[in-house]
Amino acid sequence: MADPTFISGKIVRVTEGQLFNEEDQVAVEEPLEIRLGNSPIAVTMRTPGHDRELAVGFLFTEGIIHSPDDIAAVTGPHRSLPNVVSVKLKRGLRFDRGRLKRHFYTTSSCGVCGKTALQAIRVKSQPISSGFKVPVALLYTLPERLREEQETFEETGALHAAALFDEKGEILYLREDVGRHNAVDKVLGAALLEKRVPLDRHILMVSGRTSFEIMQKALVGRIPVVAAISAPSSLAVALAREFKMTLVGFLRGRRFNVYAGRERIV
Amino acid sequence: MADPTFISGKIVRVTEGQLFNEEDQVAVEEPLEIRLGNSPIAVTMRTPGHDRELAVGFLFTEGIIHSPDDIAAVTGPHRSLPNVVSVKLKRGLRFDRGRLKRHFYTTSSCGVCGKTALQAIRVKSQPISSGFKVPVALLYTLPERLREEQETFEETGALHAAALFDEKGEILYLREDVGRHNAVDKVLGAALLEKRVPLDRHILMVSGRTSFEIMQKALVGRIPVVAAISAPSSLAVALAREFKMTLVGFLRGRRFNVYAGRERIV
């Protein structure tokens, strides 16, 4: 049974001073607790669905795991515990809890909280050397493909989307979530579980804006090209330039801006 | 000197297959380290400006401080440390660091990370009993007032806005940020510093969507009415209903939806 992405409720619609009692749908937001074995390590507010991919993607983009071989088992969510996913690591991969807590306390990659040192912001990573090139004409097609797949988006305007495209411009994964970081983690978790990482001939597209966070997650997946419908932040641009990633913004119709890595656009 | 909200950089604009070298502006995103005395307790990715309000608002909505009287001094950002603000608490208000770390580890109110227990999600708070009423005609005027004040928004589409309105529909504070939670924290920090809390005859308006987080922050400020241009999440609606708050969504032109607390709309 699929998780409900939207739920109905009674609302009052007001138009031109008149009140109407109606049913309306809102996007589901629920906490997901991610456990490493039996230890809770994070809770994220997410739209239910693809929860195992979200948990795996979170651990991957946080630097806790690096390959599907690091995972012994992923369990949950269960009917009795619908908001918990547990990832068991391979024997030999051990984290002492103290170290883990410090890790999350200092580097949990979130736009709002959790980092205690500026030094923890810049991820330790190599620039992306992929010689992957993207034709302008292919980029033009991405927003339409995203929209076609993203049936639910039009419905309430309440979900962020992230999609991974291959070099032919075909969508490999589309994931939606109330949290835009979650949508990206779901995509990266799916790709990791299917052994597609490094994603060095792929394009990550997001429905909104690009932040430092989004670029950091794409970098961990070794994705050379990130495209967005809206604007990037200054730090998203800085990260893209530092790590030789291509960053496209305002991709709408037959227009876009290239903020970094134009050598990949042909 | 005001902090730059936007910075210019070289981009390549692509239109109908033609490339143009141009200058474009992007919204500034920089980390802010918030310290309690000398101890770093959080880093948030924010748009510089109103940093003291952001630090105070963060501590307030996280439940670390409850009134301006809890603060002995707010220092920074300094030219030598442009991304650090330190809040010194009044003598007698002491937090042992272990407790503080656990607090942040378990309840840091973020959409993406930092919570380790589902039980920590629901804030401990009383329902809002304010008898404040809002005329439909006044609600209609808010988006236009927000837009008038929000000059920068149209420019890049890269900033979230939050505004606090009084009962006459006048804007008391408008704050913009790459992070929508930061925009709300800046507004609440400003209100706390000016001794306006509890904000029981006020309206909080946000330029985007409403999440559980946003409602939780409004609840801490005791704001009875929250209005948004876009949709709420299921948990935003649930929190509003549980704590007797009025939640308005899709406020555009002469239309809106009431998701909770319709008794305040007259």
C-alpha cells in the first residue's frame, strides 16, 4: 500500500468576502526517525514514502556510509512504527556513539541548525573531473519532463521535487517531499542502493532554489551538473566553482543561466 | 554599513540557443555561528543582516530564553568575525553544557535534521486563548503590503520573507533570508528585543509555505494568526488546531483558505 502523499480535511474557502465550507488536500508532513542499528541519530520532517531511500541517502550525504556495501540491512518503517527506519551497518564498520554524536552535533548538514563550527561547513571532497557534456537542447527539455512526472505538484503546490536524469535526459528517479533536502536525499539514496554512484554522467534537477546544502549533497554523489527552476545562493555558486560542478539556474522554457562550469554546456 | 543582501557575479545567460556573458545578482548565503557566551551552540546558513535578531530569535524559539530580561548582552558580528554572534545570559541563568548539547541534539527544531526522538517534536505549550479577530478585508491587504516592502524579492526570487503585522494591518517588521526559518526567527528576535512578546494581537505572514516548524515558532511568540501565500503541511494544520491558532493559506488577491481557527476571521 502506498503512503498517502496528501490528506483531505475540512477548510473554509473565502472568496470576495464569501465563505464556503469545502474539502481540501494538504501535503503530509510527518517526522521520520533514522536509526543506526538501535540508536536514533536524526529525525527529519518528511513526506512519507521512499523512507528507506531517505534514510540511506541521509547517511550517504552525511558521510556516514560511502557505498551500498556498507549496509547490512535496512528495516522499517513497520506498521507498528510507521515513522522509524533503521540502517544496520556491515560488521567491521563501527562508530563509537560519542564520535557519532559529535559528528552530528557539528556537521549535520542543515540550513537551519546543528552546525557548531564554521570550519565544519566546507565538505572534504575533491573537485569533479567528469568530462560529461550537456547539450543546450537537452537542458531545455528537463523542466517539462519533470512536470510531466510530477503529477502531484500542481495539485497543492506544497511539495518540492528532485529528479535524477541520465545523459539522454531520461528520468531515473523523481522524488517529492515537503523538505527539499529530503527530496534530494531520497534520490541519492535510491541511486546508491541501485549501485549507480558515482553519478558522473548525470544531472540533478530541483524544482526550487539551490543552496549550499543541495550542492553539497550533489557533490557527495559526484553529480557534475545541477539544474534548478529558481535561483542559486551565493554559497551554492561558490561551492560549484570550487568543486568544478556545473550549476544552472532559472531553467524555464528555452532559457537558463549558467553560474558555474559552463564548459560542460555544449 | 548595511550587509549586502545580494552580490554580483559573471554568468552566462542562454536564450534560444544563444549565449550571452552577463552580470547577475545572487542572494548572499553565509553561515552564522550562534554562541551562548563563548560556547558555539548552532550554525545556521543565513543571509547576513539582522544577525543579532536572528541569534536572539533562535534562542527564543528554541526555548533557551523566554524574555529580553534573560539577556545580559548581545555582541557581534564584528569586522574580524563577521559570521559570529554571541549572546550572554543574565547571571543566574545557567545552562550546564551537557544539558544544552542534549537539548540541541534532541530538539533543535529543523526541517531536516537534529531531532533524535519523535517525542521531542511536540512542543510543550498551552493553546492560544487570544480573542483577537481579523476582518477578511484586512487579510486581503496583507500580500500587497508585504510585496511593497519586499523590494528585493522581485529582484532574484531567491529570498524568503516573514513579516509581523499589528491589528491594524501595519507591518512592524519585515525580514528576508535564504532560509525561511531564519526570516521568522529574525522577526521574533526583533519583537522580543523590543519587548512586544507575547504577540497576542498580531499576524505573522510568510511568503511561502507553512510547516510544523513555522507554526511552532509562531506558537512560542504566542501569535494567534499565521497567514501564508502558499500551502500548509498536514502537521502545520494539526499544530494550529491543537493549539487554537488561526492558519490561513493561499492568501492571494481577494481569496484565501482557512485551515484552522476560523472563529478569528470576521
